[in-house]
Amino acid sequence: MTLTGLVFGLLFIGIAASLAGFILTQADRERARGQYEAALRIAEAGIAYYRWRLAHFPNDLTDGTGAPPPYEHAYSDPETGVVGTFSLQISGQEFCGKLSSITITSTGWTAENPQLRRAVRVTLARPTVAEYSYLLNSNVWAGSDRQIYGPYHTNGGVRMDGTNHSTVTSAQETWWCTSSFGCSGSGEWKTGVFGSGPNSHLWQYPVASFDFNNITLDLASIRDAVQEGGGIYLAPQGKGFHIVLQPDGSARISRVQAVDWVWAYDTETGWHQSFEIIRMETFLETRTIPAECPIIYAEGDVWLEGVVAGKVSVIAARPQDPAKDPTIYLAGNITYAENSTADGLAAVAEGNVLIPLLSPDLMTLRGVFIAQRGWFGRKHYHPAYLSSAYDPYVFRDYLSVQGSVVSNGRVGTKWSCGGSYCSGYNERVNAYDRQLAIHPPPLVPTVREETALIEWREVTPP
């Protein structure tokens, strides 16, 4: 062999060896990529398996073992047999002894490469009313100043002059729109959703109605759960209770001894004496809200305000007395201590949830606000019927509601007289809170019986 031939031979061998090494490296990478993807599929199979198990055993958090996690299962292919394993970590969030949500972490790996693992974490729960910015059982008019973020549904008709940034749905194909909704004369037939709002492509009607009987809470059973589970129970006293939530997770509770009335108007009762201004109150105690049952259950009217720390539900109800439907007055701003997923409020009244005359000019409300038999809003007040000290409170500037409003009756926080703004909040913004939908406060009403996937994310394997 000549020297030239030898050189070319060695060069060819070197190139061939390099090419073979490259091909093997690529094959290893492809194999690893395949195992990486397979590990995720196996982890997902673990989630699917436990969702199947929960469909048959809804309260099982131990994979039928009664033992602590993890719970490992072989994952098999019908043709090739066992191809990997998934390992489950399962936990549940309970309030007052009632299961609220279930979190499952599933880690998967292949039999060929058990060191290469991927994990998925999901939250399962029955969807709640916190998935909506508004859920209503009556006709409604959203004014042109309104900015609405999040799904907006009513069983009645909708006049949407505001700006909706999500769907607006009505259970009605047509409805009779009267002058109180800005329609002419004695009224006229309108489509389920109509108005001058700019996003009509997001309007849908008719859609299935919500049965408000199914989304109302069993207040008597909640009262029993609070009394038995260590929540805060307030028996009937005086005119009700003034509750100020504190950023340290406690509540300052006072008994309302006397209230003053003012002339007010609403569509249900017309002009009437509205007993809503606290004249005298007596401090009772400051109580730490227990984390295992963070519910304040008051048998009477409640004036509520403050800073929410953790998950809290405040309920005003007297289910044993059909003649009395207590009201929650939103007496001041309601904000969150940390602005994180840890904080969340539900304010549930058997009757109304109202913003009183003496409310902040710039008002912030965060939470889920539920008026089971009544309505959410602010009454109409007129300076001619008030003392001069109260006149400045007739007109308020700005209202922000971040969360959800659930109301059996017609809602309203701004009043129009003869087509002109005459009381209430001049500018209003409503924003659905995604974190309340994922991590709702205790015992918020559900809208469906079936457990649903509320949140999915890939996480670092434990």
C-alpha cells in the first residue's frame, strides 16, 4: 500500500468512526427523548387512574390502603407488558370536616431509565360559583361605565352597555325590557342579550339556566358544622354584629346595639326606612379565625370590612326563622393581606349583600359575595331626604369588585333618574379572580356535581 493510500485509509477510518460515534450519540439522545416523553405519559396515566378511582370512591385519599403515601403502580402496555411506574402523592383540603379539593402529584418513569422522571400536579374539585364574575337570577342592565372581566351569566335578560372582556350569557331567547332597563314606553321585547357594548361577539343566548336552588348553601348544616368543627358561631344578639377582619388572621367582633335609619329606595320595596347606620356598638372580643374551620357564622345582620388573611367565609343567616333573612353590609374596604393564593373571602347572606350609604368614595371589595334570597348592590339615596351630614355620601366615585357576585335579585350600584346619574358609584370595575376559582374559600357553592380538573401543572419530581 502506498503512503498516499495509507493516509486516505486512515482518514476514512477516522471519518467512519466519528460518523458512527455521532450516529450512536444521536440514537442515545433520541432514546433519552423518547424516555423523557414516555415518563410524562406515565405520570399522566397516574392522574387518569386516580380520577377513575375518585369517581368510584369520592373521599378516598389513600388509594384504598389507609396508609400514608407514596402509592406506586406498574404501568403496562397491552402488547409489551410493564413499561414503567407511576407514584402518587395525594392530599385533600378540608374545611370544617368537609372535603373541598384534592391535589394529586403523579411521578412517572420508564422501566428502561428509572432515573429520568417527570411529575404532574393537578387540583380536582367541584367547580364553584367563583368561576364567574357575575351569576344572577334576574334581568340586569350593565351601564356604559362598566368594565367587566370574567364570565357573566344571568337566568334573565341582559342589557349590556358596558365593556365585557369575557362571555355574557343569558338563559332567555327574548325578554320584556321595561323602562327601568332603559327601554321605551311601557316596554318592548328584546333578545336575551342586547345593548351598545362593544364586544357583542362574546354574547350568547339562550344557554342553559342555572338552578339557584342547587347553588344555594344548606345554611343549617353549615351552622352545625361550624359549631361542631370549631368555627366561630355568633348567636343572635342586639341588632347584629360589626366584624372587622384583621391582617393577622383574627376578627374584631362587636355587638351592634342600635342603628339609625335613612330614607332609601330599591326596586323591591320602593322608598323605605333603611336601618343601616351603626349608632352604638359594644366590643365583644378579638378572635383568631381557626384554620381548620375558618368560618364566622352570625345569626343576624353583619357589618363587614377589613383585611382578609387566609381563607375565610362570613355567613349571615337564620335558617330556622323563615321571616328573617339577615343582610351583610359591606361597611368598608375588603382587601387581602398578602395578595396571594392563600387569601380569599366568601361573604354569604341569606338575604341581601349591600353597600350602605356610609361607604368609601374609592371602594375596593375582594371576595365572593352571595345574596341567596336577596340582591347585591347599593340602594338609591336622595339628598332631599337626608341630613346635610350625609349628603356627600349620595355620590361615590369608584368601585372595584375583584371576585364574584352571586345574586338572586337584580344587582345595581349606580342609579339613573330620568337618564341622568343620580346616586351610587360613578365608575365601576368588576374582575373575576382566577385564584378564587382554583382555591375557593370554605364551602363556596358548587355549580356542578362532577369533579373537574381545576389546575394542571408540571412540577419538579419529588
